[in-house]
Amino acid sequence: SASTAARDATEQLLQHFNLSAPEASTEAPAGNFSVSQKSADHAAGGIVTVELMRGAEGGSVSLASPGLTAADSNFVESPKLAALVAGLIQDFAVGNDCLVVGPPGCGKSALARHVAGLLGHGAPGGQGLEFFFLHEEMSSRDLLQRRATDDTGATVWVDSPLVRAARSGALCILDGAHRLKGDALCALAPLLQDRQACLSVAGDERGATWELLLRHD
């Protein structure tokens, strides 16, 4: 069936990139994970330290962050979720983007918001966090910018939440990447892999029609 073929193709893709889940171990875990924000140092340019513990052993990771406080939530960390949160934070600390996969309603968005809060990126709509809901009708241009008009009727280009996050250094949660068509999804590659994007410009005093967005380093 089509669903079986899709599942097989997904499993092969995960195995190709070494993303498949490891074989279940018969050994007892050495202890449950616990994850907590240890400190937020605004004087040091916005450094957040997150403590990762497993049983009696653990350590901490420190990374640049706006140091914002997240809104209160009712997120409950089970042992498995705590281990997942610890893995996501470690990946994020070394500069990796993270993909969370699961059935509808299992808590992927809540998990992403929880991790963002631990990393000092606040709540959606705040300075440190952008939330971008994706749908199947989006084009490659919609992912980066949308055309609009100002009060005088002139054309302007408005940044998407993803580009706003790239400009400000905020964390961006892309909700529903699986809904995107192939050509639209490919448009994300330069920004996700190389941290760069070519953007349209309107009304530039020097006559420029495009802008190249590059990572700061």
C-alpha cells in the first residue's frame, strides 16, 4: 500500500543518514535524565547555562542566548522526554538544527517551546523566539518573504518569521515542515545548511533589487 511504501522509504532515508533509532538495550538505564536552566548571565552578553544530569552524573552546557524567561506552562517531563530534551539541547549547543517527528497531537510543539524556554528564548512572539506555521500551499518565496504595500501604495517585502529569526539571532520553530511541497522545502536548504539567503529588496536608494543574508562569522 501507499502508506507501507512511504514508511519503508522513510526508514531507508533515516538509515542512510544514520538517524534511525538504536536497537533496544536490555541493560537497565544508569538513571533518569533531569534538565534545568542553571543560570542566565546577561552581563556576559546573554549566556545561558543548562544543567544536564543522569542519575548522580552530569554536566552543563553554556551557549549564547537572549536570556528571556519563557511563559509558564504545564509541560510534564517523563524520563523519556527528559532524555529527549537533553539530546536536543546538546545538539543545539553545537550548532545543529533539530527535527522532531511524531503523530499529530503528541506534543511536538509543546516540546519545542519547552526546550526554547530552557535555552532562554522566551515565548512565541517575543524577542528570542519565532513560531512559523507551515502549510501545503506555501511557495518557496512565502518561506522567506511576502509581497505587501506600504501606506503610499509602494511595493515592500515583508520578512517571514524564519528570516526575522535569522536577522535577530532568535530561535525559529517550523511547525509542519512535512506539509511543504518538494520545491518549497528545497528553498530552505541554503538558510538551514549554509545560513545564507537571497532576499528581494524594493525601494532601495541605491537601486538594489536583492540582498544577500549571511551568517555573522
